[in-house]
Amino acid sequence: MVSQSHWVCFVAPGKAEVISEPLAPPEAGEVQVQTHLSAISSGSELLVYRGQAPTDLAIDDTLPALMGDFTFPIRYGYAVVGEVVATGAGVEPGWKGRQVFVFHPHADIFNTLPEACYRIPENISAENALFLPNMETAVNFVMDGKPLIGERVVVFGQGVVGLLTTALLAEFPLSDLVTLDRFPLRRQASLQLGARASYDPNQKSALDEIRQRFPLPGIYPGADLVYELSGTPATLNQAISLTGFNGRVVIGSWYGQKSSQLDLGGRFHRARLHLISSQVSSLAPEFTGRWSKGRRLEVAWENIQRIQPARLISHRFPQEQAAEAYRLLDEKPEETLQLILTYD
């Protein structure tokens, strides 16, 4: 019997619609997932919604549900929590009724492979499970940054990924942990998650005040480790300016088609700074001898259980109001933390 599936689709820059299409029963080797909740990314997903993603780049080479490129129309999203409601031939019967997380675009019901579904631990709620991709990204950022005891750390950008990164860093025995974001709501959340101080990067005195917190000897004082997670290319120069001698700058932002004009003619070379790219789709080579994506995923689940990130959910929209959700995120980001879609 063929039923209907409803998907959120970006049909043009700044325009999201819910479209319908026939959905057949799961084929052999497939499961059918009924969605309960899905999360909207305020970083990469908003970039796609605005039409700022590079069209010559694959959406994601590692996830079967996100094949193709960024040419409109686009189905994009990667945080779905639901229940397996049907199984195809050859699928182990225990899958039916299982609560799962799937890296998948926003759809109320869909067919997929069992290996694309991640069983949600019993001690983690559906709302907390939605944060798995962002928590895994935060874990990856911390691994690539390698914070050390006593270091001074700065995080630019306190969207959800930035907030979770701050929460993880707050558990290290650092000398200082400072964050920056334009919006008061995010700065307040940052302090609640463990930042020692949080500044507005647009205030002229902010960078000077942060420099005064890091009185290190030598002619190139500054932070030991700086994260650029704001999504704004111009911020990278601010991050470099706050980094001390031989310090590390982890670039976790995805700028899409936005280019970054770096100022590397000043202290950059003499201060021997390190720029580190970090992306969750792969593990840094130095970790692959002992780490796998599966191990990193387990660490993400453990941190979700401890941090309880569902407290960052600021708005809930029914799937049929997805266009309103994206409009709010695009036009009034200062009012939002995490937006989620709900499904009947």
C-alpha cells in the first residue's frame, strides 16, 4: 500500500516549502521511520536556506540521505528522532518499535537502511537526542584543539555548536574560558554552561578587555587556544589577533560561498600561529589509530546525558509551519537558540 510522505524542501534562496510525495512500504533490507522531532541547524542549514552553500560541492559524501549537491530544490537537514514503524524483508524483527536517531532531512515518515539508524540510549530523551550531530561536532572541535591544563581559551560564536563546545571546555581545568557572541541571549546561555566571561565582539572595548585577561610574557601575548565558530569570515582576523605565541586557532565555521580576507601581514608569522581546520565528517589522522567515528559517537552520547542540551530549545514549530521557523531564524536570530520541528 502506498502512503504519503511530507518533506521540508528549499525551493529557492530564502524559501522553504513542505512537499508531498508517495511513500511505498519499505523494501527488502529497509526500515520505515515515523518522525517525532527534527532539529534545524542555525549554521550549515541556514547557509543552505539562504543559497550561500557552494553548488559545486557534494552535500555530504558520508551520509546516504544527503547525496547530491546544493542546487535548488534541496532537501537538507540531519537531525531526526523517530520510531521504526515497519520493516522490509530480511530485517531483524527487533527493529520494529525501536526509538532511533537518523541523519536525515526533515520528513514526517521515510524509508532508510537499518545501518543509518542509531538506537537512542534509554536514559536519553528524544529532545536531548536531537543534539547528537552538534554534540559530535563539539567533541570533534575539542579533540582537534587539544586543550591543556592551565590554558586560556577563547570561543567566538555561541550558536548551539559553540555553546556545546563551551560546555565541554568548561569541564577542563583551564585557567580561563572566554566566549564572544553578538546576541545577549546566547551570551547568557554561555555563562550558564561554564564560560568565565562572555563579550559582544562588536563592542570596541571587548577585545582589549580580553587581552588584559591574558598577561603572558613576551612580545606576543594572547590566548593559547581560540575557536572560530561564528560563521562570519571577518571574525577569523579577530580570532588571530587574540592568539598568543605559537597558539592554535581552530576554524570550525563553514563559510560556504562567503570568502575570508585574512590579515597575515602583521604578527601572524612572527607569532608562529597555527590555523587548524576542523570538520566532523572525518577524524584527524593522528586519532585514527585508536579512534573511530563509532567511538566518537559514543562519547557524544555520554556528553548529551551529562549536559542535557534540550534546555537550549527555544522554539517549537509544527512541520507545516517550517517556513515560519526558517524565517525567524534568518531574520531574528537574536531571539533563538535551538529551533525544532514537531510532527503529529
